[in-house]
Amino acid sequence: MTLPPWLRTELRLLLGEPRNGRLGRSSFVRALLVLAAAAVAFAVVFGGLFWMAEALSDVHVAWLERPARFLAIAAQAILFAVAGFAFLIGPAIGFGFLNVIAKRCRDIGLPGWPATLVACMLGTAFSLGAPPVARNVFLVLTWAALLGLRSAPGRPPSTTQPGGDERCVS
């Protein structure tokens, strides 16, 4: 099975080039919107699958006739299997967010993964023990820097490749 070209481009943008990829501002915003939509869709589907499986488990199987009992057990097994497979998608979405942030950090002149790790650790520290105002100021400043800063001086400018994918030429 071959993926459509637009889907291959998006997956490469979100999950590819974890060591040396860079993203300009417009590609960064597009990637964040795609990942946010994927996270919402994942949460709705994942929650719905478990809700349906739980609803089926509330049915007292012993009271059902033999064919209905088999169908209820088979449906529940299928729903739990699909939900278990969907569980693998969550880490991919999380890695996509981190990869996109690392690429944007690299584009503005910071070391990609170390800067992402520091931002995550500071975000966690502010979420756990700091007053809400400090956490909000940190988040606003972090996102303003990621969205507002231009490419680092001395680096090639971002270019738009065929298919509308804004990349940096190395």
C-alpha cells in the first residue's frame, strides 16, 4: 500500500528528520495545527472505543442467547484490540510535537533536542510548583519565541519546495 504524496509530505514534516530538520514559521504553525487536530481526533476515537467496549462489558453475557452472546464477546474483543492498537498512535503524536519544536528551535539557532528538553523540563517544573502566573508567563514567552523569531543569521533562508512544504536548504 502506498501513501498519497500529501500524506507522505506531512508525515515527513512531523516525524522525519529528527536530527537535522528545520522548520520556518509557517511550516511550524501548520505542523502544530495538524498535530493538534490529530490529538483531538485520537482522543475522541480512543475514548469512544473504550466507552463502547465498556458498555458492552456491562451487558450480562450469561443472559444472552448463544448467537448474541458470541457476537457481544467478539465485538468487545475487537473493540479492545482496536483501542489497544490506537494506543500506539498517542506516542507518535507526542513525538511529532517534540520533533516539530526541536526543528523550530534548530531553525532559530538553538540546539534542537537539548532546547526542547530544557523547555519541557521548565514547563513541567512550572506546572508542578510555580504559581499559575509564572507558568503562564513562561508558556507565553516560549510560544512567542518559537512563533516570532526568524531564522538564525548565517543560516540559509527557508524556501518553499514543491508541494508547499517550507523547508530550510542546507
